Amino acid sequence: MIEKLNSIRARYDELSAELLKPDIFSDAKAYARIAKEHSELAEVVSKADALEKLKADYEFASKSLETETDPEMRAMFEEEVVGAKSKIEEAENEIKILLLGKDEDDEKNVIMEIRGGAGGEEAALFAAELKRMYMFFAEKNRLKVEIIDENATELGGIKECSMRIVGSGAYSLLKFESGVHRVQRVPDTESQGRVHTSTVTVAVLPEHTDVDIEINEKDLQIDTYRSSGAGGQHVNKTESAIRMTHLPTGIVVTCQDERSQIKNREKAMNIMKSKLYDYYQSQADAEYAAKRKSQVGTGDRSEKIRTYNFPQNRVTDHRVNVSIYSLEDFMNGDLMPIIEPLKIAEQAARLSASE
């Protein structure tokens, strides 16, 4: 770690010198690239400086303790030694996490799919509530939501819904949502007050619009149909909606949120690229699969990750065994009390995997 920190500090000093050159602003792209890298290294350097100070404080207190005879002064130095040692361990862990680097997908936009599972209409109704929850969460975190495709039920539920969530750090905030969400409550249609259990599956993919994936036109089956969503007189007038099927993998993408068939086709192709990227990575790259397993949960849609218990006003995340008793706030988009423990657990898992 010391060797890596020395290398980072040397690079940081080099970039600092570059930023002080008089002609640095003559090339806007070069300046932006240097400033970005300088900013990314600044936190590591700052933490390393703080660690050096803590070590110096520890050394001073330890040496003072060896020669000090006054009982009160000895007690003070002993307290400083214990405190500094604890802070050093904490600072070293923070630096180790920074040195691991971020998940390369963390800053990407998100493709989210929500589907009603077991439970019929009750599952569809809860799927609609999860969609609403994520939209509130996105708004709280200054993320933009675009509904790509939605299949609604007569009672206001949704069989399935695809959304694009756009903004800085979208994937870092939502990547833990993949899996089975279980709800326990008394449905409105239940006359005897019995609690029913239903499930909804959520899939979260980072949007990969910049990857170079070759898609052979022969491998695509593209169907057009009339949009069934909101859109006034446009609905059912023109076949602008797109259903795109990648025949070799069976991956299907539908898009009907745009009025133009060309725009829907373009958006569907971008989503298809993201899905194929994820598919091929998980199928062919063992290192990628191992990385995913080192994170919190597998991200598998079949994995039960969370239970929403309405009678007990409780949300429990089974991956970190955390329960919160403010279900209404959670359903209104206040997800951070569970996302934060998941982030910490992921960092611990990555640290463990790197040792």
C-alpha cells in the first residue's frame, strides 16, 4: 500500500505542476482530462496525509509514555495511544477502499426492468408501487426517469415496466436493487383480512451505449405494433412501437415511449446493446462472474433480496440483515437507510477479495 501511495502522490504532484503552467488553458480537452485526474487523486492524497499525521501522533504518544512518570500524564498518553491506533486502522481501511477504485459502471445510466411475479394482480399492483418508489428516489437524487415500455393491468398494476434512469452515479445508487422483492400485506380484494405474500422481480443493468458490440441484422427480428401507453390520439393510430428480438440469445427489448418508430428503434437498439454486453460478459468472462459474486448478493433475479412487511411497517434487506420500521418513508423514495449498509458491505467484500 505504501508503494502505491507513493506512486499516487508522485503523479498528483506532477499533475499539480501541469495545472500551474501558463498555457494550460490553451487546450480545453487536455485541461479537463488533467483536472479530472488531479481531482480523483486528491482524496487519496488527503487521506494519506491524514494517516501520516495520525502515525506521527501515535509515535509521539508512545515515546512519551516510555519516559513519563507522572500518573496523570501517563493516563493521558495511554489514551492518546489507544485513540490514535484505532484511528490509524480506520484510516488505512478507508485508503484501501479508495485504492480499490470504483466499480467501472458506477457512473453509468441504468436500465431497470420491473415485473410482477407470484401473486397475480396483487403482484402487479406492488410492481406499480415499486415503480413509483424508484421514481421518487430518482427525483430525490436528481436523476431523470424515462419510461421505455409498460404493460399495465385494468386495476392499475403493471405486469412489466422498463425504465431508463439517467444521471451521474445512477448505477452506483441502484445496482443493489436486482432480485426478488417480496411483499406481505392484506390485499384490498381480501375480505377476510388474511395476509398474502407476493413477489416482484427487478433487474438493473448499467447502460452501455459506448461499447462496440457487433449486432448482425440477420440475428434481429424486429416487429412493429401500435403503442398501448399514454399518448392521446397518437395511441393505436400508428405502428410506432418496436419489439426487437435477438434470435441467438432470445433477448427481447420493447420500446414504445417515443412517437417516432425511428426513435423507438434507436432506443431499443441501445438497450439491446446493454443487455447483450451484460449477457456476454456473464457468460464468457469468469473474472467478471467472480467479481459479481464478491459484491453483495449475486444480482440474480431469482435471489430474494428484500421483504416489505406492511402489517409490521417493516422493510428487511436479507443480504445485510438490516430492518427499518418506516415502510411509508421507504416507499416514498427514502431508500438510503438500506442502500448505505449495502454499499459498506460491498466495500468489505471487495476488500476481503483483494487480500
